Amino acid sequence: MKAKQFAVCLKNDGYEVSLERRKIYQVLPDSDAAKHRQIRIIDESGDDYLYPQNFFAPIELPQPIRRAVLAAV
């Protein structure tokens, strides 16, 4: 099983209700989306949707922060 991935939101133009800038979001693997320069994110609705890849920057979280973020989801 692959470790959960996270990204920080850099832009939310047109998606202000669904995404908050500077917030950490969980990324779900989606190779088809990546081919179209999109990323699958669990957004503010709690569901996963596709967004432009350039709206996000992937991040690596230290283990204590990773546990805290996953516990808060």
C-alpha cells in the first residue's frame, strides 16, 4: 500500500468554495488525470475532484505532522 500523498493549495481561481489557498489537501493517485495535467484532491466537500495540477505543490510531511493531519481528516 502506497503512503498517502499531500499537496498544498497555491491557487483557487474559480474554485473559491471548494479550495482554500495555503491549505494542505490529500491527493488521490490518478494516472489518467495526470496525463491531462490534473490532480485528484479531496476538497472542502469531503469528496474527490479533479483540479489543475498547477494549483498545487506536492509536499512531504514529517511523521508527527502526517499523523496529526490524517487524524484530523
